[in-house]
Amino acid sequence: MAEQRETSAVSLVRHTMIQTERLLVRWARNPVTLLETLLIPCLLLLMLNIVVGGQIEKFTGDDALYGSVPMVALVGALSGAVASGVLLGRERDEGLLARFWVLPVHRASGLVSRILAEGCRILLGTVAVLIVGYLLGFRFHNGPLAALVFLAIPVVFGLAFATMVTAVAVYSAKASLVEGITILASLMMFFSTGFVPLVAFPTWIQPVVHYQPMSVAVDAMRGLSDHGPIAEPLLLTLAWSGGALLVFAVPAAVGFRRASRR
């Protein structure tokens, strides 16, 4: 009977909520996670607005905030996922995952709770960036539905990236390998249409910049908040995110199970 209760749907929901709360509390008490999720993205947005915002507006005639706010929200989602991946590796090395595995806890709740906690973290970080952007002059011009889709894009994009980080974290014995993913996030930021307009890049690299994951997500969020195409960049964002989930979801789940049984 105890085993049936542990594997029931009710136990999955209850144990997932408990472990999600545990993760959120731990992240809230971890200075690195707080920096990566809240403080650094907000400071990055302020810096971009001060240093290049005016120049981009003169160059394009459009407010640079409608590119930098989406880009910084996405960068916050990615950098926070890396910090969470480092903590996951530490929990594995400390034996915490193994302790949960032998307790009367639903086996799926560990991974499901991480997905929910990541979604909450990304949403909170996106709202923080939007608050700073609003103070700088960012506004939604296409109604509340477009604003909700705008908020959903960093969550979907960030969860797909977090799946990749989780897969690396549970298989890698070195935290430096997980932290090295930050280099990929930085390259995506600097070579995106949220950093500078597409025409500012050399012609030979423009196709790469235009269709890379962060650029299409930024373009979709720009269209939802101000003006520009929405359908194509939104579909490409979903395609990139779905592709990452398709490639890394099973290795992440299998690796998490193996790490928990060590």
C-alpha cells in the first residue's frame, strides 16, 4: 500500500510542490543564483541603455529598449539555468539526490519539481527586467494577450536551455564544464539582433545572426511589444526550443535517474 501511495498521482503533485518549494528557497538563499537571475540582468539592461541605447536609436530611428529588454530577459533565463546546473551537480556530489531516491518520495517528483522551479525563476527574472525596462521607457503597444505571449517566450526558451544544462550537469563530474556553457550564452547575446541591428553585422555573418535561437526569440518579443514580424520568429523560436527538448530531454531524465541512484 505504501508503494502504491508513493507512486500515485496525488503523491506526485504533493511531492513535486514540496521539492519545488525546497529548490526555490535554496536558490533564494544562494547569492550566485540571485545575482545571475535578478541583479546582473537588470544591471546589464541599464548598461546597454546608457552605452549603446542612444547610438542604436540614432542609427535605426527605433528605441533600442525593444531589442535590449527581450535580449536581457533571455540572457537572464540562460545564465540562471547555468547557476542552477552548478547547484544540481553539487547536490549529486553531496549525495542529496541519492538520499531523495531512497526516501518514500515519488521518483518523478525530483525532475518535475526542477522544471517548475526553473519556470518560476525565469518568470520572476523576466518580470524584474521588465520593471527596469518600464522605468527606462519600455511599453507594450499590442495589448495584454501579446504581453502574456511575450512573458511566455523566455520561459519556453529558458526551459529548453535548462534541459541541455541539466543533461550536462548530471553526466559531467566537473562544474567548470557546466559553467563553460556561459560562453555559449555570451556568444548568442553578442551575435544577436537584440544587441545591435542586423545590418550592423558584416554581410557574411548576417544569416547566422538572423536565424540563431536568441535572435529569433528577440525578434518575436520585439514584434509582440512594439512592431515587426511575429509569426515567423515565433515559430522559429518554438522550433529551436522544441529541438533542444527533443535532443536533451531523454539524456537529462536518464542522467538524473542515474545520478540519483549513485
